[in-house]
Amino acid sequence: MIDVPVVDVYLWDLERLVKRDLSVKEIEEILPKVKCEIEEIEDELISYEATHDRPDLYSAEGLSIALRGLLEVEKGLPRYRVRGVVSKGYVEGPDYRPYVLFATVYGVSLDDESIRQLMQLQEKIHITYGRDRRKVSIGLYDLKEIKLPVKYVAVDPKSVKFPPLDFKEEMTPLEILRKHPKGIAYKHLVEGKEKVPLIVDAEGKVVSFPPIVNSEEFRVTQETTDILIDVTSIDLNAARKVISIIVTAVAERGGEIGLIEMQAPWGKEVSPRLDPETINYDVSLNKKLLGLDLGVSETISLLEKMRMNATALSDETLEVKYPFYRTDILHQVDIAEEVAMAYGYENIEPQVMRPLHPGKENGLEVFTRSIREAMVGLGFLEINNYMMTNTMLMFDKMNIQRTKIVEVSNPRHEAFHALRNWIIPQLLNTLANSKHAGYPQRIFETGDIVLVTDKDEILEEKHLAFLLADKKITLTDGLAILKALFELYGLKYELKPGEHPSFIPGRFAEVIVNGTKIGFIGEIHPLILLNFELEVPIVASELDIDKIRQAYLGLLH
């Protein structure tokens, strides 16, 4: 399972990006409006959880874009300085990782914190949206020493050498997979392939070995002003989204975006895509989904705070444009959520919903309660066991061959690793634990059991089980209880002699009502008594309560 990303940002860094003073309290109030949750605040370091569907918020740059809208410093779609197409990018990579996109940003101003933010953004996306680099990997490079155009190629892993990040020594890709920490960690992504992917510049210098490691020669530092960005992927649309996130984040540091015209097997395209996506929104959803009476103009204003543009197509429909990098907008419901967050959930007054139909107690539960009251009236003590039990109790101690049951695949406790398929074993266990109380003892339980059919279908039934334990108890005593119970509901029953491994032969019978088996009754076998270390005879019965109820309802009609 992938953990929720925790992002660290400094308040002073947010202030210079948002372009206004901010307080910790203000941040605490506003972060929930972009589905972020404060994890910790220590001095000016703010740690927050960002959702998996908002990778654009995995750094101070992306968060600042959202904050400027909510604080109304800057509303509507984010705007960027774009230089236009500055070069081409060529794609001749391996089939197993076929997609790459390039982009450039010029004139950025970097310091230690801005570099840390960009690296944090890169790694958080790698781990989450990028599926630990398997789906998407990102590279950022100092463009100063790179000769455009760049090319994505597939080469023999022993054919070239370059110094990987944090190393002065030149290595082949094969050596990197064996010696470099990143190579060892991610070798499974390319290991065993005849050719590996490389990014090279116009002079043939190796820029990167994606998705493993970049070249040390083109490391981004505080002196870097121009940056080359690449995203390699097995999913072209994912690559388009991610490079848009990265480029716009870098551009937040004062840069001008330079586009790259990709010459690729899937066709030509300009990277990154900066044009917004479009979706139509039915304003009536404000009322239907949010309970808010918001008109067209109010909805437009709220969406602008969420860094979107909206224009009215009619009195009820808006055309909404949102940034291309927003991976979470899939449906009109997502736009309604944006409206709610901009409006403020704290400003929505809760209303008690009137029920659409009258409620009443479940008929089976009502009938079960009457059964319980009857058993108490017959002198029985009610027991409540867990539905969870174990196979030793249900089968082994009861001298029964194991059958299909519902079991927990990875139980934390051996005593509770299966759902019971009958109740009597647990009642016997209760008696075994209460021998000190003396005899006679009369106990019963009503509860759910779970059966597995031959077709692996799951059936849930509600049963009544009762036990009588005393030195002189016989089957006759149990039949007297059965008779009293059925007379209470005006039902007639029959006994069909049978056999059961848990009961004494000749002292076990199935209980039949209107031709339907509804349960059984019998004297517990001495071997079973020995298994539970019980020393007195026991009569036990288990009945299907719903079948008793159906017979009773049939009698009434």
C-alpha cells in the first residue's frame, strides 16, 4: 500500500511565492480547502498530507498556485510566460518504456529551499503517481552545458559511460545497476533487457539513464538558471500530466517556459501541454449535491478562486476550464466539489433530512426477541458468544469432518479465525468454563451462523441453540422444552430419527415442521463430553429461527 504523501514547506517560502504575508492560523484554515490535512507545524516548517489525486500540491510551488486563488491574490487560470518552441526532441527509445516528453524553463532563480522543493516534488510523484518510477520517472538538468536537441535512445548497457549523480567515476549503465544506490534500488525496471534507455544531447553526451539516475555533469544547483526537464513513462497521458506539473512548478521560481516539439513514433506534439482542459457544469448540481442555492455568477466567482475559468453557456450550464495538470477532474461531481471547497464546508449549514419512508423493526429480529423471552421464561440463561470462532472447536472437538467455512486469511489470534457454522460447540465451551457453578445448568443463545454451499455461495442464518446439563438429564427433558416452545407458536412438529457424530446413536433426531427440516435435537456423545472435560449428560438442540417464523406466519395466514 502506498502511504499518503506528507509534504514539507516553509512558511517564509510560501510567503514569497504567494506574494503576501501568511500566518500559521491562516494556513491551518485554508489547507483543508484543497483537501490537505496538517500533519505537524514546527516553527515555520509546515508538514501536510496531500491526497493522491492532487500531485500538483506535492511542493510549495504547486500549493502557492492554489493559495493565491483562495486568498484572491490571483484568480482564474494560472498564467505563465512562454517563449515558444525552442527545439525539437527525438524519440527512439525501447519498446518497454516507449514514451518521453521534454520541456525547458529559462531564467529561474534557485536557492537551497527551492531546489529542495523541486526534488521533493519529483520524489513524491515518483512514489505515488509514478508507482515508484515504474509508470513515470522525472529528470531535471542544468541546461547550460546541454546542446539541444536532445534524443531518447535505446543502447547496449555496456556501450557508453558517464558519471552518475553523486559519483565522479564514469560507469556504464550495467555497472550503475550493480554499484550505484539508485541502480541497485531500481534495476528491476530495466534488468535483463538487451537495451536500456538513455537521454543524450546533440553532441552525444549522456544526460540521463531513466528511470534510474541522472548524469552528475548536469546536476541542478543554485547557479542553475535554465533547466531541461524530461518525463519517461509507460503511459503517454500520465507523462503529459506530470511534465505539466513539473514545468509549471519550476516556472513559479520566475522562469519562462520553453516548448519542445516532440518527433515521436506516435506523432508530433508540443510539450508541455499548457492549454486548459474543458468540462461543462450543470449549475443545478449546486443544489442537488451541495444543498446550496448558487447562481451562475456566484459559481463562476467560486471556481475562479480554485484557479479555473468559467463562462455561462446558458442560465443553467457553465463551460469550465481547468489547468491541464489537474489529474483529479473527471466528472461534473468533481467541479461541484471545487465549488464546495471554495464556498467553505464550514459555511454550509447542516440540515436534518426527513425520512422518505417510515421505519420499522425487522420482522426476524422481532420474532427472535420473542424466542429469547420464551427461553428465559422456560428457565434458561442467555449466552452471547462471538460469531468468530475456530475450526478445532467447530469440528475437531465435535468429532466432525471439516467442511467448507468462511475463514480469515491472516488471523491475529488462532482462537478467532473462522465464522461459526453452528452454535452448539460454543455453548459446550461455555459449560466447560462454568463447571464451578454447579448443576443443573440451562443455557441458550440466539445468533447468526454462516454456511458455505457446494457452489461456494455464502448463506447467513439466525439460529437458536439450547443446552440442558445435569446428572439425570435425558432426551425426554429436551423434548419437553421443544414441545413447550412450539406450543407457544401453535406449531406441530415431527421427529425424524437420524445420526450425527456429535450425538449418541439412537438419541438424535431431526425436527420437522410442515415437511421442512428446521433443526435437530439429541444427547451429546460421551466422547464429545470428554473432549470438553464435561462430566454430566447434556441434551442439545439447534433450530433455524427464520424457518420457525415462516411456519408461524403461514399458520397466521
